[in-house]
Amino acid sequence: MTAEGFLEGRRLQMARGVLLQCITGGYPAARFYGSDDGDLALVADPAQIHPLPWSQEPRALAICDADELSGESSNLSTRGQLKKVIARYAARGLAPVVATELEFFVFAPNTDPNQPFQPPVGLDGRREDGHSAFSVSSNNGLRPFFSEVYKCMAALGLPRDTFMHEMGVSQFEINLLHGDPLLLADQTFLFKHLLKEVALKHGLTVVCMAKPLAHTPGSSMHIHQSIVEIGSGKNVFSDESGQPTAMFRHFIGGQQAGMADFTALFAPNVNSYQRLCHPFASPNNACWSHDNRAAGLRIPASSPVARRVENRLPGADANPYLAIAASLAAGLHGIEHELEPSAPIQGEFEVPDNLSLPCTLHAALERLKRSQLARELFGNEFIEGYIASKTMELTSFFDEITPWERRVLAAQA
């Protein structure tokens, strides 16, 4: 909308059904978002209005809440769902603290989706060959792009902790500083938007698919989680002597109880399971461990004040609001019901059947469909609408025949 209209406080409205729009562009049946498909109000968060530093003409982006016209948050809004989870913690005098680690690939433009992605040509005139992981010079070939990314982050107030080249060809990772879950979800969303916009200016393509390249690690969005007391700021996962607390155990127990039910929320696309089926430190299990990257729930080595639980299941393609909401809601469920976790695992291990997770989108949606826990924590309207939208996307995928099928199966008798 125009700046004048925004500054005058003009209300921006949008059809409810847009919140369930599929990534392929279609919509599920109207019964999933109200048969009238009435309007929602988009209410800008005053703390999240940002002039866009990469735009040649003055433009701004406002992150909005999707509210019903009566004033309450829409049940279909993932940002609204996260705010509800945070409020449930606050009712117990607690505040969750999270940080996200987002991985992404930088590619040359890909105008033919039938062809694989390729790394871009760097300043040295060559394409990266995959030997630059964790190197101090690993992003030098893309220095103009990353220099503008850093400047735009500063302009948007996005503090960064560390930035590094990851294991994949032209794959990178950013660690955002820990803080309020809603703020971190907003920052993760803004950062992904920033990446794609700045890449276009530099003739590049940024891809946040979970698994864009074969035989290469996928891209995750690990979520680090701790809980503090409101007021004192004390980490409730550690006691006065620095030992783990019962609340710490119960939080892990809740994570384990919800992980299989919520897999479709953490891994929302067909491609998500390409990453999970070829792990490369992307585990598809609900085991937990002290500093073992093969576990879905990892406890990083840290001091007692920084004790936290890392959920390693979400991919870079996950909705940050929904993934953080689902992970925190599962942990709170464990605290409320004093759930005990399984024994921790170390070294190489076999995943017990009760801690394995769905390995396809179809299986994950079937598990979500049967989940009473998901309906209890997020409401029937949201879960039914989410399943309907994702089922449409899955059907669209099955409507296509892949090159692998033509190459391998056509010659079969």
C-alpha cells in the first residue's frame, strides 16, 4: 500500500483463505477457512516496520499479525500461534529463549528446473568445487554479495553471531543471536527475504530448499531453546549447583512426545524428506544426546547458564513461526505433564521404533492427522487447514513424472 495510506492508519484487509494458499498457488476447499472466505485485518507490528535497504526506490516492509475483524488473532496465523505459545509460558512465569541456525545455498541463476543447480562463477572466474567448507576464504569469490548482505542486515537491525561456509557446495550458514522467540522468528523471516532480494541484485539465486543438490548435505534450521524465569532471567534448565533440573528433563520428554506428530510442521515439503533420508548430520529421530549430532535433540556443550536443547529436525524450508511454536509447545507440554525422556544416547546407535519419525510427507501428514496432541495445542481449525493445504501440494507432486522414473523405469519389462 502507499506510504500515505499506511501512515494514515488505513486498515489493510485480506481474505482468510490466503493463509492456507498452497505453494503451488491453489487453495483447499472453502470449508477449511470459512465458507464465506471473509476478510482478516493485517495489523502491522510497530517494532517490525523496516525501510528496505536494497530497494532502489524507497520502500518499506511491515510484518503484520493476521487478526479477525473482531480483534482476536486468527487461528490460521502461524505468527499468532507462536504468540499463543509464548503467552502460555508467561502464564507460568516463564519466558522461552531461542536462536536459529539457518543454512542456505547460493547458486547461479537456474532458468531450467530440469537442470541441476550450479554454484555461481566467483570473482576468480571459477565455480566452487566443494572444498571450501569452514575455510576462512570460502566466501571471497562472492564478496560483493556478502558485503551487501552484511550491510542490509545492519540496516534492518538483524544482529548476527557467526557466518560460515557449510559442508555443501556453495552452502552457507548464519547463526542469529538468541532472544525472544517472536523476535527470532521475525528476524529469520526477514533474513531469508533479504537473502533472496540481495541475490537478485547480484545475478545470483539463493535457495532455502531442504535438499537442493544430490549427494550433498541439505540445509537445516536448527532451533536452540532454553527457558528463563520472568524477572530474574535465571535459566530454569540448571539448578543452583549447575546440574540439570527436572524441568530440563520434562522439556526434553515433551520434545520427544511431540516430534513424530509434528514432523509435518518441521519438514513441510516433499523435498524435506530428501534431506532427512540422507542424514549428513540431519537426523530423523527423536533421540536425545549430549553433543551428538546424530540425535534429533542435541544438548550442546555449554556452561550451566547456557544449558539448552537443540532441535535438529527443522529444515531451512520450514516456516520459522510454526517450527518454533511447535517445538516450544511440545516442550511446555512435557513440563506441564512432567514427562520423562528416554535414556540419552551416545556414539553410534540404532534408533528405537518408538523414537523413529515419518520419512515421507504423506506419512507425516497421516501422523499429524491422527494427533490429538497437535489439535490440543494448535486447534482443529489450524491443523485441518494445514493438512488440507499440504495434501494439495503432495497431490500436485504426484501429478508429475520425474526424470529418474523415465530414466530407470521405462526400460523395465
